[in-house]
Amino acid sequence: MSEPADSADVIVVGAGMAGLTAARELKQAGVSTLIVDKGRAPGGRMATRTINGARFDHGAQHFSARSAEFRSKAAELQDAGVVRSWYEADSRTTPGLRREPRLVGVGGMRRIPEHLADGLDVRMSITIDRLHWDGSEIIALAGNTPIARGSAIILTLPVPQLINLLGASDTQPSTATRDHLGAVSYNPSFAVMATLDAPGGLQDGHLAGPTQDVAWIADNQHKGTSELPAVTIHSTADYAAAHLDADRDQWTDHLANQVAPILEGRIIDAVGHRWMYAEPRTTFDSGAIALDSAPRTVLAGEVFAGAKVEGAFLSGLAAAGAVLEMQ
Ligand SMILES: Cc1cc2nc3c(=O)[nH]c(=O)nc-3n(C[C@H](O)[C@H](O)[C@H](O)COP(=O)(O)OP(=O)(O)OC[C@H]3O[C@@H](n4cnc5c(N)ncnc54)[C@H](O)[C@@H]3O)c2cc1C
């Protein structure tokens, strides 16, 4: 095996909310990190995409902050001009919901991870598919190419991808860990990014459950993500699960056609995106866990701290804490 390209105190796999939060915490504690992600831009499921000038949030649409830690982080991001309140959710708009602001990234949800990534060493478009533990060193590889080495590693991949990565690595997780992780499954979701010829006209810029197969419509122009009229249509989990192997054009057209009569503007373009791991059906409250079969290896991500953007943040904090305790 040739020498890996770069080293840091801690390798972080995944530049989503969990990985970036962990890396920032570690940086504050004087610990260097090297973050590697297979995507083209940081953010993972906090994703924003531009299509012919229209901008779409097509993963997480907004988030809430309930814990003291995340409320404080959200306030800091609001002060920095990175986050703002989109609308106030209450039981009138969402039955059963307590009154709380729905927060969004200014100019798109991806603005938040981009801000968090600033000043960190983040390498994009690299898929880590094997880990090798060599004495006090951990090496993350893409194929046979060593990418990063460190004395600890934080893994923030969605659990099925995490299981694949661990399965292809030197040290296999114990049966207990495999069973623990194997219990996690996710709801899929389709997102259709629809450009309109005029504003969408949705009251408050969003609409929940308008048709049998559509869970949510978000107006990106109303949110301030897009200057051009543009909505994101999220399918229900049931519809996505039933059509996972169907042709993308088929479900894109189906979801766009269902929503067209509800919108004031006419849909002039629609692009579909499939999320395999939109929402975990099982979550843990451990924050992060140390792998029992390999040294200084911490598993993190939304699933370990109650899901959603807030869970990912809290898990990132817990992962950094776990690594600092190991040092
Ligand atoms: C359609 C949709 C709607 C959502 N709506 C909301 C919402 O309204 N409110 C809310 O709070 N949350 C919402 N969420 C959930 C929220 O986006 C996630 O909980 C959160 O972003 C997860 O962060 P994470 O860091 O744990 O994981 P991720 O964001 O998934 O980050 C993991 C990263 O690991 C990378 N990766 C994976 N495998 C590898 C590999 N082998 N090598 C290198 N990198 C790898 C991925 O590219 C990714 O960037 C939604 C999600 C989706 C998909």
C-alpha cells in the first residue's frame, strides 16, 4: 500500500451537518480534521441545486431548533446572516404541532453547510469504500488509493452505506453492532424540481398533503432560495417506495401533473431526484457510538440523535466529544 495523500488528527467521512459539526468542534479544541465526501458540494441531505437559473432546495426544506445547544447554534447562524425564519409553524398549518419558527438557509439550505465548511479541509467527490487500521493509524481508502490517514475516524454516512463500508473493511463490527445498525431502515422520497412561468401562489409558500401521492410542496421563490418561480414537490414515502425502480420520467411527470392544477404558475420544466434515505424509521438517543471492533472509530449521523437536521447537529457534537475523550 502506498502512502496516503494526506493526514490529520481525525478523519471525518461525510460533509453533511453531522460531519461538519464534529469537525468544527474538533477544530475549536485544536484537533485537525480531514473531511472526505463523495458528493460534489458539502451538505449531504441539506441540498440546493440550480437548474437554468431557478434554485431548488430538494432535500431538507427547513428545520426547527428545540435543544438548548441547537437553539444557540441557530441563533449564531442567524446573527451571521446564514439562517432566517421562513414561517411560524403552529397547529393551524400543521395539526398537532407546537408553535415554532421554521428556519431556512438564506439563499438555500446548502448555504448552511457551506458556511460550516468554511476554514475546514473538505475534499469532495471522493467515495471512501474501505478502512484499514494499522497500529495507531487509520487509513481511509477509495479503491486501492489511500486518501486520508488519522489517529481517529468519525463516520457519518447513512446507516446502509455505513454497513457497506464497514463490511468491506479490515475489521468487521461485532454481531451486537451489526444487529444494532441492521435495525435501521429509511423511508425513501422523490423530489421533483419544477420551474414555473409565474409565481406558485401557495399561501405561506408551502402546502402539506395536497394529493394522495404528494406529501409537501415548497415554494423556493417564497422562501428566498430562488429568484425565479420554482417549487419542489416531495412525494409521500409510500409512493416513492412503490415506484423506486420505475422510470424517473414517469414519476416526475406523475407528481408534476398532480400538483399543476394547484399552482398559479404553469410548470415549464420538471427534474426528478430520488432520495433512498430521506427519513429514518428508527433512531437512537446515544448521540454517537464508538465501534466495538476497531479502535478510535466513532459512528455518528442524524440516526444516532433523533433524526432531522437537529439530530445530525447533536450527533456531530457527541462524536467530537467522544473523540476528544479518546485522546
Ligand atoms: C427529501 C428530504 C426532506 C427532508 N426534510 C427535512 C426537514 O424538513 N427538516 C429536517 O430537519 N430534516 C429534513 N430532512 C433530513 C435532514 O436533511 C437530515 O436529517 C440531515 O441533513 C442528515 O445529516 P447527516 O450529516 O446525518 O447525513 P447526510 O446529510 O446524509 O451526510 C452524509 C454524507 O456522507 C456522504 N457519504 C456517504 N457515503 C460516503 C462514502 N462512502 N464516502 C464519502 N462520503 C460519503 C454523503 O455524500 C453525505 O454528504 C430531509 C431529508 C430529505 C432527504
